[in-house]
Amino acid sequence: MKKLRTLSAIAAAAMAVSMIPVSASAEETYHAYIGVQSASFSFRNAWYEPSYGKGVTGDDGMVYFDQITGWDGPTAVSKGGVFTDAEITGDGTYTVSVTDFDFGSDESLNLLFVSTDIPLDSGVTISDVKVTLDGNTKYTFDEAYLSPDAKEYLEPMCINIWNDDLGKEEGLFGYVMPENSIELTFTVSGLDAAAEEAPAETEAPAEEAPAETEAPAAAEETTAPKTGNAAAGSILAVMAVAAAAAVVSKRK
């Protein structure tokens, strides 16, 4: 029974170590996607948006996130769109883009942004967000303006006609409605530092593991019979002393 208790304690300690959570900032790869909406509400939404985000297939069979989705009355239709998304594996400069789209007669954009899966509390910063339309750089945000509506992830905004800080319908920069391509380039920093700190966070419990498993103590526990023999020897010694004392007493 003692051996079973010892093995159970070791197994429980191993499970506790394996269940230690890893910090979100220690993820190896994050992702970034271009988001856009035109004046007639042709769009690609943020990746996490429940109705039209990544992985959502409509009743009409359309995978909305893989296209610019427009409208023919109440019916969703494809407006084309070839996307270049980005895998973010560390600090550096990345670009997301869309080409081969058809915004019809629209003359302006309602929204233009970068949708990432980098958590807001990751310690990562995004800067130098450059807007390039049809191959021409239109504006650079030295510090990314993060959407106040994105509650979980970093989401730099470049155009939002409902946002005062981005100039509303007038915008922060003059532009012509893009015909061929839209690119958003940005710089990520803070991921490398987070990755360096991550091992220290996950190793701390490992240092406590020996104390929890108490391997040497378990070994002593399994040799209980030896401990019992030693106790018996002590009792015999006491009895021998008592017997000798009795003999001396009788002689007296």
C-alpha cells in the first residue's frame, strides 16, 4: 500500500507540472490579416468576427474570409480578392495586402486595418504602419492607432470613417480609391523579449518538483521492515538491561 501511495504522489506531481499554463506571449507564431470595407459595405472583417470571420462558411456556401464579400440586394456576392496574410514569428517588419478586387463604383473606404491574433496584454507593440495604395505610399503612422473596439487583440486602424481620432470621413490622409492593390506594412517589437523570458516562467515549477515527489523519502518509506527490525532490536536491548538488573537485585 505504501508503494502505491508513493507512485500515486509521483504521478500527481508529474501531472501538475504538465498542466502549468504557458504565457500567451510565448507563442511561436502569430498571424496578421488585412481588413477592409468600402463605401457600399463590401468587406473583409476581422478574423475573429463570428458571422464573417476566419473559418465561417455561410448557408450560401461562401467562405467569406477568403474573399471580398459584397451585396446584390440582400444576397452576398464575391467581389474577388487575393490576400497575402502574414505569419509573425518574431520582431520585424511584415506586410499584409489584397489585390484583384472589385469595389465597383465605390469612391472611398469606410475601414482599413490590420487584424492580428496577438493578445493586447502580450507586451508586444506595433509601429511604423505604412499605407500603400496602388503602389504609392499614402501615410505612415509612427505609432499604431489601436482600435478601441478590439477588446482582446492588437488591431491597428488606418481608416475608420466613424472614428474622430482617425479624422472620420475626411481621414488623416488624402487618397484615391485603390484600383489594383492595398498594402499595409508594420513593425512588430517585443516578441523576442517575451520568448527569452518564457523558459524562466516554465522552469520554476520544475525546481519544486523534487521537493514535491520526495523521491529519497519514498525510498525510505518502502524499506519500512528494516526500520521495524531496528525498533525490535532496541526493545530487546532494553529487556536485556532490565533482566540484568533483576538478577543483581536477587543476589542482593
